[in-house]
Amino acid sequence: MRNVRNVVALVLLVFALSVVAQARVNLQITEIYAGTSPKTPGGTAFDTSEWFEVTNFGDTAADMLANPVYYDDESASPTKNTKLLGVDTIAGGESAIFFVDWESDLPGADDAAKLAFAYSLFATAWGPLTDIQIGYCDTTAGGLGSNGDTMYLFDGNLEGANIIDTAGYTGKATSTYVSQPDGTWNGMDGSPGSNDLAGIAGLAGWPALVPFGDPEIALLGSPGIVPVPPIIPLNPSPTDGESVLSGPTQLQWTLPEPNIPGGIVTCDVYFGTNPNVEANPKVVIGQALESVPVTLAPNTNYYWALDLYDSSISTTEPFYLSHLFTFNTMNTAPDVNAGDDVATWLDNGLRVVQLDGVVSDEDGGPGPATLIWTVIAEPNELNPARISDPLAANPTVTIKEVGSYTLQLEAGDGEFTTTDTMQIVLYADSCEHARNQEGFELIPGDINDDCIVNELDIVILIEHWLQWNYSTE
């Protein structure tokens, strides 16, 4: 049973709003190679040490130093297991290879020479995969048997340690055993395998069966090549990082379609205030639900995640682990928008401007927000602008003096205050307004520059008809 997934959370406090990075480690066994013979310099062909591949399907790196991982064979005993060595971290989406039974290579040599020889055999048989980390473990926990075996990964080496993942096979072959796209765990040459965890079932993109290395061995495998798991849109609500009101609410999500028609997808839902999400209680256990009621306390960060199960694959081991989702009931400052700037002109000695303020405060704070409009700059304070209702979001303001006005909308919720400003420019008339707009052009024939061609322009034209001022000498 996989029940160990480390969670790393980074909290940034901005106006008491916590933003938490999504992070889950999800280590899975994705390939096993049981080995063939011979693998000593005296044979006709060199095979590699037994090895297995571990892939991190999580979205944060697995720190193998701070949180060691241990291997054991079918005895499944944490007190008999051995630590995985040689790889410090496995990044999200990365695979690493670990040698088993490498000590039997090159008898009589020291460990450094044996490991170097094991690396050379691996490069010969499987190709020099320079971008893949290769580690090792000793065989105090048992090698991978020639007539079938099962391997386990643990999160510790004491009684009570948790099994991270397990997989097995029923016989040795010249191919590796992989988690196939149809959810089975078989050799790449078709030989049968078995596993208790179809963790990456439904994946597509496995390469064709291509022999590697010495033709006498014709090994089949794909070390370091693991298809990227599909991203399942769960559509969580509240949305990730959202601030919501405290009190009763619904956690909501969308379950994917089953792998096989007629199957059932169920879920476990972890929910609570612990950033280590799996330390929180399960509010849903093994049910085909897409919502659950919860009650939220004020000023609290919440964390939740889902494990998904498909009846056609396994009802005891999840085929998909969601990211860590988070939301909060923290109070945030009101959102204030004073509206667009306005350019206008006098009409019968004044202008009434409609203000379009918008204030929202949809969070876990005390609310609702209170607001007030003020004039913070104007051309003539002796003839001031007058706001019809300063406490309303959309009052009118009456202005009479040509020039620029700056109005401020302020909103507060008892803890935070937010302001925004807008500007009104008042011109003497519509022509002055037009002349100050980008792209304005005078009309040919508008002799007096009043933005219209009319009889006044004709009078001026007649008054100056046949007058001239050109040079004569």
C-alpha cells in the first residue's frame, strides 16, 4: 500500500494571504530487469547486473538523502531491506536506474571496481544513457530471482515502515518487465509478470520492442524511457489558491471516465489544515462522489488532494494521485476600480459626469466593504466639484471649472483599505475637446478654427476676397 508521499510547501505571506506551492512526491517502480547469464569476462556475451527503474510521477523532487528509500525482495521485510544509494534526488517526471547483485560481477575485485564494471556492462547492453542517473543497492535484501520474484520499496528500515510500491514477475526473460499501457505488468517479450500496483495503467507511448547490445543476448527493454502520465483535469472548487468565505461550503471536483466502459472510478479525498496533505483525515473514502460538504473556519489555510481508483485496474491502489490543492479563508483587501478616465466639455456652464466605481470583497474577511469618493485635486477649490452621494459606488459629480480633476474611490473592510483614482479633464467646449484628441485634423475651409465650416467662414472669406500678400519683386 502506498501511503508515503512527502509534501513540500512554500508559504508567501502577502496581506495575510498564503500562497502554497503544489508539491507531492510519487515514486513508482516502472521497470525490472532480472538478468541472464553469463556476466563474467569468461562468457561468450556480457549481460548486465539486475536492475530496476524508479520513476517520480510527482510534481516535486524526491530527496533521497533526507527521505531515504529502501529495497527488499519478496520477503517484504523492512528490517531486512537495504538503502538505495548513489542517487541524491529524483526530480518530478525523472527516472533513475538502481543496480542489484552487482557484487557478483568481477569476483575478487573491490566494490569500486565492481561498480565500474557494472556500469560498463550496462552501457554495453543498454546503451550509454548519459542523461539517466544510475544508483545501486547491495544484496543484503536479496537479489532478483531467476524463477520469479517480487520487489518492494519502503520508506524506512524499521518495523512499521511503509511500503511505497511493489511489483513482481513470474520468470526470467531476456526482456525487462514494465507497466504496460493496458495496465498489465509483463515482460516486453510477452513473458508474464505480476504486480500489486497498476500505478501507471492507461499510459501510451511505449517504444517498439528494440533489441539492445550484444546480438547473442538480444535484450529488450526501455531503461530511462517512461511515458509522461496523463494530466487528468479534476476542476477543483474552490479553485487552487482562492480566498473564500468561512462557514459551510462544498468541495467539488470532476472524476475522469473509467479505463474500460462499465468500470467505476472512485476516490479518496484528503482534506484539512496540515500542509502534509495525507496527514489530514479523509472526507471521502472509496466513493464515486464529485463533491462533499465541509465547514471552514475563518483565517485558515486548507489543503486537499485526491487519490483515484479504477475498478478495472485496482480498487486498493490508486492509479492517479492529484496535485496538492490549497485555498484559504484569509481576509484580503477589497478590490477597487474607480473606473475609466473621462474627457468632456462644459454644457451650459457645467458638466455632470457619471462615476462607474466597482468594489468587491469576496473573501473570508469581515466585510462587506464600506466606500467613499473624494476629490483630491481640482482647478479651483473656491468653485469645487460636488459628488451627489460620496458613499455610493456610482454617484454623479458636477463640475464647472475648466481643467483637470482627480477623484479617489476608497474601500475598507475593517482591516484593509484599498484606493483607486480616476481623472476627469473638462474643456471649455466641444471643439477644444476635439482638438485635444489624438488624430484630430482641421477641416479645410474652417477659417476661424471652430471645428465647423459655416457662414462665418464664408463672411471671413468674402471680407478678404482678392486680397493678396505675395511678393512682387
